[in-house]
Amino acid sequence: MKRIQLIKLAHARSGDKGDASNVGLIARRAEYFPILKEKVTPEAVKRHFTGICRGKVERYELPNLFALNFLLHEALGGGGTVSLRNDAQGKTMSTALLRMEIEVPDDFKIGD
Amino acid sequence: MKQKDFIRIASGQGYWGDLPQAPYWQVSKGPTDYLVMDFLAEVTMSILQKQKSRDPKLGYAKDLLPMMEQILPFVAERNIKVITNGGGVNPQACRDAIFEIAGKAGVKGLKIGVVYGDDIFGRIDDLLGTGQDLKNMDTGESLKSVRQRLQSANVYFGAFPIADALAEGAQIVLTGRATDTGLTLAPMIYEFGWKEKDYDKLAAGIVAGHILECGGQSSGGNYLKDWRNVPDLAHIGFPIAEAHPDGTVYITKHQGTGGLVSVDTIKEQLLYEIGNPKEYITPEVIADFTSIKLEQAGENRVKVFDVKGSEATEFYKVSMAYSDGFYAVGTLTYGWPDALEKAQAADRIMRQRLEDLGHKFEEFHTEFLGYNSCHGPLSPMPAELNEVVLRVAVRDKDREAVDAFGRQLVPLVLTGPPTVTGFGGGRPKPQEVVAYWPSLIPKKLVKPVVELAGLK
């Protein structure tokens, strides 16, 4: 097995829904979608966001778009206008998720 | 009226403060039938409510007026219709201001429709008295805990009242609180005669609305996958939805503009600020975002099709705002060497001084811009920073404590670690925290009002 950072396999966009941050994770290629579904579980994402996400993590699948949507609850310091964070709306949570590393088989191919 | 084969709906503004030249570009650089502009964020209405209480002629998005001045000649000549929620808490005053501009510009026969009835601020006690709890739909808390501090309360109306205004002949429709997606769906309902039970078609219009509602964010702006190769962002073409009567929508932009419309730019926007994708709830319909199919249909042209929807809920969402104490934010910049270490020391010194003075805060938040303000504890420690910005912020019900915090920041320049600058803005002053209270109300308790007026 080898480790790959998600930014090689996916792109993303994030925003806020109250004190929850929504992070949409989109496979860069359709063939990466199965491994994202397998490895980027709500539990793994919750672990990755230790110290940031204090609530639960929910995950939804959008197979037509080869995408997953995550809701990270209690992750924005109260949310919107209450939050004292520089990134009060979680605009950069997208790339925070793309920092995550997952294990893939040694022969897993990454295209250009 | 013969039904059109398709209509072009152009996004002109994704939020209040968006690119001011975009509406002009959208009406002048190519064919457009409708221009839709979103101005209202969650707590905008409370700001507008305060403006209206100071001056009964205010309370709408004033930035709309210079835009209208620019676009009115095109709108009149090319018969483009304009739909916006920039009417805020005073769409009638907004209408009168636009009539004045139109009169000066010599635009004749302009009809403006106003949609209101969304403002339930004056009815809160009646509603509470008749069994509505208006509890916070996120936290479940009772409204009673913030009732006395409430500043605004508005129902989100959808597309149907806007479509009614169009049917009555309005060329411009100004609304109070209306959903962003409803602004885009409304012309489809009006032009194609869609009904309340045409769930799939309504859902298709909602999806188009979601793609348009953040302006350039679906046409190459904030595009993460391949941002370097987005052409000419300086002249970004805002998105245009070419809607067809069967619910198929093509997303595109004007010829010769910058930016990019691709399956991937659309995907990123579809994933923006959504919850459960199977249940995207709007006043008109519940759209299923997992049903959406996308296909590149040419250069800067994406087909959006096969969208499914189901019956709407019996509730409108209500957006309320209440006063929730004060906050202040300040920054200082520390230079090489040991920039981060010095900024961290300054933060400790400041906290100690505030503690010595007996000040406590509901929240005291420290970040180091250049190191961890985006990704917090996920940020790897860099080898050496050339400089770092210490950013400190506090929040509390006690205004004096927040004020005292502001007085402790700038003195660090002469009484803390060295090579510090960037204090030109002076001391951070307490600002009011306006918090958001989302709730639900049965649809039968609120009725939208459509009012049409014409300029002779």
C-alpha cells in the first residue's frame, strides 16, 4: 500500500450552512470515485479534522457527479456573523480536506 | 402570446458587493432575456431594517441604483426583464428610486412589480401568541430566549409571486426576501406555463438557479480544479442559463468574455453550500441533486438535464436576525526573524494583561495569518516565515470588555516583542454581533403580495 494526498485525486468546494461547513469532494477522474467512496468515510474525515470539527460528520453521495458531500457540524466557531475566524464561512475547508492522505494499492494509477 | 423555444436568464450579481460591472456586461455583451440579481445574505435584512428605521426612504440595496442607471437604456431598448431581491425591507422605496432614474433617463412606459409580505417582524408576538413557536430549526431553541433582541424577521418567498408579477406585465420585479433560486425559476414558470405540480421541471429551474446564484462562481471564479488555466478572469463572463420548456437547461456565457463554463466548474458550484443532496428544499419543490446529469455541449456550454423533483413542504423558511453582543478584531504584523514566535509571545502578553484587568470573554480567538488561519491545527509548521500577521478577536455581551480588548492591542508595538508594524488602522472598536435565527412557518399563515406600478 502507498499513501496519496487527496488533492491528487479530487477537487473540492466548501462553504457554510450555519455552524456546519459543507465540503463537496469531486473525483478528478471517474475512476477515482470508488476509492474515494471507500476511504474518505465520515469517520476518517472526522479524525482528519480533529481540533476543528467538534460535532458529527455526515456524508452524502452524488454518483452522477462522481462526488461526495460532507457536512462538518460545529466546525466554524458559531458560524456566519458570530464566528471570530478569519475564514468564518469555511471557504478554505475544501483544501483542508484535500490535505488528507489515504492508502491505495501500490499499483493504483494516477493519470496526468 | 406564442411560447418561446428557449429563454436566456443571465446572472448579474451573486451577492451584495459582487462585481459592479457584471450587470452591464450581461445586458450589453450579448443576447439576454432576463437579468437576475441576488443581494441578500442571511443577516442583510437587519442592516436594512435599521436603515429604514432611520429614514423611511431607505432599506433596500442602494448599490442597485447605479447599476440600474447603467443598464436601463439596454433594458428598455432590448426589452430585457430584470428580477432582483434588492428591494430588501423597502421594495416600494426602491421602486420609486428606480422610477426617478428612469424618468431622468427618458425611459418611457416602464412597469415595475413589487413582491412583499415577507416581512413578519411586526407579527412576531401575534404568531407566538397563536401557537407558532418559531424555534431555531438548527438548534431547537425557543425564540423566547432572543425575542427581545430580535431585529428582523422575513419569510423566504419563492418564484411563483415573481412569475405573477411578470404575468401582470412587470419589466422589473423587486422583491423583499426571496430565495436566490426563485429569481431564476420565475421566468421559466412565466414563459413556459409551468404549474405547481410540474415537480421535475420546477426542480430543473431550481438547479439552474443554484448554478446562477453565486454569479461568477460557476463560470471560472473560485475554480479549484485548474484555476491557472481559466482564461481572462479580468473580464469574466457571468453565467447564463438557456432554459427550455421541457426543463433542459444549458449553462453558458456571452461570446468573447473571460472565464470558463465546463462540467467541472458547474460541479463545483452544484456542491456549494448544500446539505442532503436528495432534499434540496425550496418553497416551490424539493429538488434531488443526485439526479442531475451534466454534459459538455460545446465550448463554454454545459447541458444540465434529467433533474427530478418532488412536492414541496408545507412550510416557508423564516430568516431572523437578533443582536447577540459585541466583537472586535485586530491585527499586528511581525517580521523576520522568529516572526511566528514573536507573534505568539505578543498574544500571551496581551491575554495576561487582560486577565490582570479582570476581563473575561465568551470567546477569545487567536490566529496567525501566513501560518494557520485557513487550516488551523492541520497546518504544518513552516521552516521559517518572512513575516506573520497576529490576528486576535474577542466576543462578549459586555461592550466595555470588548472595548478594553481594543485598547490592549496597539500598545504591544512599544511594550512587546520587536519588529512589529501594521497598526495603522488604530485600535479595534466594538462592533455589534448580529446573529442568525433560521426557522419555519406554515405557508398558510403568510401570503405574498404582488403590486404593479407604471411610469407614465
